[in-house]
Amino acid sequence: MKRYLVWGLGKSGRAAVQLLREKGCEVYSGDDARGDRWEEFIDLVDTIVLSPGIPPRHPLWKEALRKEIEVIGELELAWRFFKGRTVAITGTDGKSTTTRLIYLMLSKKFPKTYEAGNAGTPLSEVVLKDPGALAVVEVSSFQGKTLSTFRPVVGAFLNFSQDHLDWHPSMEDYLLSKHNIFRRQREEDLFVEVLDQEEILRTPTEARRINLRREVEIRNGEVLFQGEKLFETTDLNLRGEHNLRNAVTASVIARSMGVPAEAIRETLQSFRGLPFRMELVATFGGVEIYNDSKSTTPNSLKVALESFPDQSVILIAGGKDKGADFSPLKELVQRKAKFALLIGETREAMRTAFGGGSNIKTKNSLEDAIDEALHLARSGDFILFSPGCSSFDMFSSYVERGEVFNRLVIERCKL
């Protein structure tokens, strides 16, 4: 019997422990946050299951490699007990929205469909509930790095830009972790290339490739895939070119798996987006206020800004410093933003990167930034909270950050 050490007891870690116990495996567990010592267990086990939050520089990971002990994550563990099929979605940005759309579309044809993976339901929970199901899995680079047998029947690589350099030792390691998700696909599988980025085009997979740039046409407001109309752009209730790409990706995957075009269109018409992803919180005095707390990368900030007219945005941005370079956004920020109000660890670095003019200000808190934004905004403007950084300098998660933003806005607008 194999012996396992599960390290990190967040949601995925607890699910891994439960799965291993249900399967009758010998399992030990612990968490740095509790003061547990992994040294007590490392010589007792054959495989270590690490939380996605544990980086390769962690002493446990290093020691496991030195001792030639297998290191995997919860997703790889769950896959080894899973008998069903998976659709895997990755990319620097847009994963959650695309995953949810695919899940909703596929559910119309396949009743036993589950949404799983990064920031959602661990695949281990799906295995315990329905091991032969269809799972639509959002896969992060952290999860991708430790995969060794995982094989999605359908996969999509949405986009690639700089991120997570506080976790990955290099951009190349970050990219290879994305590539590793699709490496074991076979000829009968499907891989969707969403953008013509070189990093996406050289993804190692034997699957049949669909390139959206070449095989999807938008003509007179109609989205056509291989000549067939999937939906009209007016069916989509989400702002921004990036959300149109997400909808196209989901629709192409769903249609390729047999979902009727009418069901795809119905899904898009009823979908109002996920919380904290370009969420319209309020309209106050002719000013629309958007919460994009899920924006944790410069690229996600970029696509959010591109969704608005020039010189119309009061931007609130900033957060934990992950080593990202914000200087490529200078021209866009100056063109789109009437004012930029910067908070968190990155506020000074962002201020310098954005040009440091009188319309770019630093604030000590999110509350101060919201008050200033409401003071500066005029009818027809947009207040956009799109941090472009993770939340961990000021909040426990992007969810808490988004909830605080909504509460502060609602209090001030007396909605």
C-alpha cells in the first residue's frame, strides 16, 4: 500500500486527505500554518501531495526531490482515481469565466457535469461523488507543474503573460507548467488555441488543434465557427473584448462536444458573469462603478481598461508585489484613465511605471481610494477597481477584497 503525506490543509488538501482515506490509503497530513513539522513524516511516505500554494523553493519540496520522493498536487492525485473525462482550461487570465461558461453549456447535454479545479471544487470531491462524470477543470500553473498522468480530452490555452514570478523560479518554468497540462493528450483529443501567441502555438500535444483566429469569423455581429452560426455578439451580457474571446472559446468547445447552437446561445443570454470580474456594482450620479477584484495580473488590468472609452476611467489599482512589470501599461493608463488611484505594496512602483503625473495618486487604503474616486468622477465616467495585483498585502483573497469594495461602494452610494 502506498503511503501519502498531504501538506497544506486548505480546501484541496482536505479533499485529498478525504479521498485517500476513502480509498483505504495510509495518509499523513500537516500544515505550516499549524506549526506542523514535515520532517517527522518525510521518511514514512512514498508520495507527497502539496497544496498549490507551496512553491518549489519550499524546503519540503526540495528535500523530497533530493530523496527522490514523488511530488504531486491534489489534481494529479484525484485524476489517478477518476474514471470520467475532463475538459481543462488554463491561461494567465479568463480561466474562471471560461470554465463556468463551458460547464453551463455542457450541462445542457451531459447531466453529470461538474465544475472543478483551481479556486473551485477540488476534483477529489468530484471523484468521491461521481467518479465517472464529466469534469470541466480550471487548471493553474501551480497545479500544472505537478501533473504526470493527467490527460484532458479537451483543453484550451487562453492567453499567456507575465505572472506568478513570486512562485515560479522563471517565466520559462511558468510556461512549462502550463504546457504540462496538455502534454499527454492523444490524437483523438482536442486542443483549442485561443490566441496566436508563440507560447500557445508551441504547446506540446498530439491532440487535434482548433485555432480560433483561423476557424472563427465574426461577421455582421454573428459568431461563425466553421461556417455555422453559434451566437450573436449582442447575446453576450459581459463587457470587453476579452469576454467575447472567453465566450467564443466556450462555445467552440461546447459545439465540438455536441451541444446544439441554440443551447449555447441560451447560456450566453442568461449569463451575467462571475462576482468580482468586471461586475457592475452600482450606477451613481451617471457614473458606472465596476468591481474587477479578480484582476491579479498586469494583463488582466490591461484588458479591463481596454473595455472603456478613452479618458473616461477613474482607476483604482494596486496590491501585493509579485515582481510584475507595469511599465508596458503606461500609454494605455494615460490614454484611458482620467485619474489613477493606487494602493497597496505596488502603489509607488505603479505610480512610477504609469508616468507619475498629477493625475496619478497614491492612497493609503481602499476606502480612501473609493472616497477620492467618487469625488473626482463626473456623469459619464466609469470607476474601475482592477488591481492588477494579488490581494495578500491587504486582504486574505480577491474575494474578500471584492466584498469589501462592494460594501464600501454601497455604503457611500446608499444603495
